Amino acid sequence: MERKWEAKLKQIEERASRYERKPLSSVYRPRLSKPEEPPSIWKLFHRQTQAFNFVKSCKEDVHVFALEYKVGDGQRIYLVTTYAQLWFYYKSRMPSGLHLAQIIIYLWKQKNLLHCYEVIPENAVCKLYFDLEFNKLANPEADGKKMVALLIEHVCKALQELYRVNCSAEDVFNLDSSTDEKFSRHLIFQLHDVAFKDNVHVGNFVRKILQPAFHLIASEDDDSISESMGHGFSHFPETPVKQGISFSKMSSDRDRGESQTQNSKERGRLGSAEQSSPDLSFLVVKNNTGEKHLFVDLGVYTRNRNFRLYKSSKIGKQVALEIAEDNRFFPKQSKTISEENQYFLSSLVSNVRFSDTLRILTCDTSQNKQKRVEYSHSTNTKGNIEGFHCSPYPEIDQFVLSLVNKNGIKGGIRHWSYFFPEELLVYDICKYRWCENIGRAHKSNNIMILVDLKNEVWYQKCHDPVCKAENFKSDCFPLPAEISLLFLFKEEEEFTAAETMNSDTKSPHKPPSGLLSEGAISDADWDNGLDETDFVEAAEDAELAAAAEHGLLGYCSGEGEIPDELIVQVLQE
DNA sequence: CAGCGCTACCACACCCC
DNA sequence: GGTGTGGTAGCG
């Protein structure tokens, strides 16, 4: 494979020098992609923050992926694209009807997607996921499949007890990346209309429900396992603690006869209410130095965690994540999306489908709970969220503040609530009491501003008993376009449309234009970001882009040649 | 020219018995 | 010896 690419590289270099000798003419030719087609986005960045900044500036539903590109020190670059486009290049089958130039681009992109990771953005809603592993040689008696099944059972029970969420092994996408030496799995839970607030909350949840297992590895000697189980800990203690902290805390609690700390008090209280701890001894494995560890890797719940994609391998390794033998999750059949694509989409941790009934689960640590009183967001029993001062929608907060800062009165947001089914943000306003109903400010009652995200309007109500009695609601006013969130949902539709276009069922003779054409340009565009010092390069890029327009986009006219130096440049990176 | 976000670990200072 | 801090190698 490597040799083939070296040969290809040489070929491309030769062609590049040909172009240097005989440059392309600069006749303008409009691009072929039709306006209604989804725009192509394929941008590479050296820095993660640049990639995320680009995502922010981008109207389309794009995501950040990390590509490993150098063997050894795990160096990564960041790709921003849509799920649909990524899948187009990612899937192994070569689409028919491509020109040579397009095939080269296709192959280049595909080669660079072999070691591809999803970046799970911090503060982004995501699925529940697990990274599981143990060394087979150090644990000859361990039955990996059985351990996975027991873990899933335990997690489902916990979801039911803590959040009243129903699920089973059929909702768990089970991916295998095992080798002869290592048992390795990824589990991605496909909960219906339920997701976690972000992956830090997922981590808190996982630590919380695995806490009974921490005692088992905290003990130095092997035979104290059964003894340390009998302390009456609850199934899912109130205060999830970090693994590292919990070790020392637990052991010191035990040493002191366990009574003083708040933690142990809580455990005692809850412990008496619950039955004895579940037996999580199946989670304890040994590493190659013989130390006890958990089967569950707790290090994968950090901010912007890179999580390897379905069908990707680590650089320098052969084994990719594939559907496990004992996987029991099967995506819904779709006419427009291939089964493989469905699996791919299901494997993405931050690919959460929005719906009217989406419930966002949270799980805080005890430390964060204190902070939360100050910043205050909380999920009530219905799964709606509320808080003080600022909502998760800063743009809307700003807009609401602009409404209540008028005529020298400085209004503020006292409290907000978000109602999922209605997609309604309710702001309790302070200091600004102007009421449309009475045409003046109330003397002692506050008003509310309601933002209806579904219908993209806002209106005013108030707490005054008289206004309330007549169920007063002001006229609706449209939200300013820039804060309208409808695009979010529109994009869901667009995304589906894009899927349809790129699906395997599409006419084999028509390559998804737009994807290839613009992608070719963006490839060279190692986004220099806002680095003005690079204008020389930028000028070169512009030339190359022009070249690309002549060559690559000509898949109908058939005269196209690849803007080679561009690809050579990228390949050499 | 160019990854990121941690945790475990170590060295050291400071404190108290 | 216990505890807190600050810097860093190295893991995931």
C-alpha cells in the first residue's frame, strides 16, 4: 500500500512539473455545482481551536475530526466537514463514474481517513459511550464478551434507577478492535430521545455507577475483595468522585473506621435504603505489570476527547473498529441511507438527533453542584432545563437583554427555563417592567419574555395577577434572523437530503458534484486561518483554485486534469 | 513551524507533633 | 510524616 502511494506520488510530481512548464490558461468557467446542492466543506487545520472557530462561523452542520498523520508521536491535524461528506470519502467502496483526477483526490482523502477520530466537543450534547480494554495475556481467564454483557446490564439498570431511562443490549452499538494481545471494545449507547449534556457528565455518570468497583482495585491484597464489599455502599452513591481521589479517600475512610466524612455519612444513609452493592468484581482486570485496573477506561471523558471512528485504526496498527460478533444493535432500515452509513452515523458519539422530546441528562460531581447554585442550570424531572442569569443560548440572552435595556432602564435576566416539547425559552426579567397590556411599567410585578424557537418569534407576558387572570400575551414579534435557531432544524433536513444524494442507491453515473469539486480546492487550503502574513501562499492557492475549476470540475466536459502541485504539496505535509 | 487535555508522579516547601 | 504546590513526562 505504502509503495503504491509512493509510485502515485511520483506520478503526480511529474505531472506537476509539466504544469509548471505549460501553465493552465486562466479562462473563467463557472463551477458546475448547482446552487440547491449542499455546499462542499472540507477544511484542514493544524490547530483544534482554529477548526472549532471555523465550525462556529459555518452555517452548515459541520463537525471536527482529528486525523493521525505521522507514525510515532501521534501528531494530528483537524478536518472540518459534514458527516455526509466524510462518509462519502470514508466508505471503502469506490464510487463509479469518477474521472482520473477525481479518483486521485478520492484516494488521497480516503488514505488520510484511515486513522480518523471524532472530536467530541466540550459542552456538546452526546451519547453515553464506553472504551473497554484488557490485556488478554495478563487475564487468561477473563471472558470479554461476558464482561461486556454484564457491564451493559449494570449500565441499563443504572439508567433506569437514576433517570428512568429504559434500554437494553439492543440499544448498544458494540464495536470491536481486539488483537491477539488485547481485548478492546467501544460501546455507544443509542438511547431513544435521551442524551447527556456533554461527555464530562457522561464521565461523572460512569464513575458514579462504577464506584462499587473502585473499592475492589483500591485494596492491595487480592483476598480483601469480599470483605470490602460488605460496607453497605449504595448502588449509585450520591457523590461521584474522581477515580484518583476516590482511592485515597476510600482507603483512608476505611482506615479511620469510616465515619467522619460527609461522603461516608451519605453512603451510610443511602446504603441503608438500598440493597447491598452489585457485584462488579467482573470489571477488575490486571495490566501487564500485574496491577489491578478497571475493564472500563475512565480516561475518555475529557474535553474535546478524540474517539476513534468506526472502521478506523490507530496509526501504525492494522486493527480497525468493526462491528463486534456479539453486537445486538441494528439500525432502522432506510431507503435513502445505506446500512453501513447508518452504522457509521450511530457510532458517532456527538451525533445526537434533535427531537421535540429529547431529554438531556446531567450528572454533576459534588464540587460542581456547589458551583451550580451560582451559575445554575438544572434539569427538572421532565427533562426541561432552567437556570439563572444566562441560558445555554448566549445569542438569545443578548437579544432578550437588548429588549429590556431601553430608555435608560437596565433590565436583566433573573431566571430562565427551557421547555423541550415546546422549544420555548421563558425569561423572567428583573428591573424592567414595561407591560404591553397596560402600556406602562408595572409597579410591583415583573414581566417575562418568551422566546418561541419553533415559530421563531418572541412575546411578552407578566406576573401581574390582573394580566395573568386575562391570560395576557403580547403580539408575537419575529426573532432577528441571526439568532433564529430554526436553521438548526432545517439543517437536519438538509443533512437528510444530502444523505439521499450521496447514498449508494444514487445513480452510479453521477458523482456527487459539489463534494469533489470544492473539496479539491479546500484540500490545498490548509486553512491559514487569519494569518495575513501568508498572502503569498494565499495567492498561490487562488491560482490553484482557479486551476481546479478548469480541471477538476470538468467531469462532464471530460478535459479535466488535476491541479497536481496542490496535491503533491498536501501529500508531502 | 504546527495536537490536546489531562493525570500521575516527583521535588520541594511548609507545618505540626 | 503529613499536606499543599508547582512543574512535567507521558498516557489516552
